[in-house]
Amino acid sequence: MVFILGVNFPERNLVKKSLESFFGVGPQHSSRLMSRFYIHPTAKVGELANKQVLELTAALSEMKIENDLRRQVLDDIKRLRDTGTYRGRRHALGLPVRGQNTRNQIKTAIKLNRVERRL
């Protein structure tokens, strides 16, 4: 088991998929991190040297991921609601925010907008 940013990953997992398991780190960010520390795209977590694990952990701790990013998203939505913007009202009602039609998509839109918005 290898610890990256306090999370335990099995040694057989790919490094790319392990990095993408963090909220806020997608395919592009994980590829950039791996190329920055000279890690092969098909490398497994068990193959990493201790130095590489420490460098990855340091780089991830500098980024805004997990709870910090979630808090920022909720604060942004709360700010939109407080200022009374159109987007804020749509968030509050659980309707599509980015211009989609609502004819038969209201259920889908509510599923997509599952973040706690009625604070």
C-alpha cells in the first residue's frame, strides 16, 4: 500500500487513475503531473520510488482539491443566489443553469444539479 496525500492506494493501481480519484484532478491535470515528475503513463503505484511519491504529495498539497474545491464551488453558488442573478435562481430551483431546455429534461437537470443548493 502506498500513501499519496494521506490516501491508501493498492500497488496494482495505475498512477493516472489514482491521481484522478481526487476531486478536482482530471485526466489533463494527472497527465501534467505525471510528465512533470517523469512517470510513465502506464506506471503502477507500486513501481513509484519514495522520492516520486513525496513529490506527488507535495504537488497535490499545493493544489486546490477535495474539500477546499468543494467549499469554493458551494461559496460561488451561494454568492450567485445572494446577488439574485438568473443563474443563482436556477441553481436554487434545481433547474438547468446553462441554457438547456426544460421540456422533458427537468428530471435530468435535477439529477445533474444534486449539490446542496437550498441552504
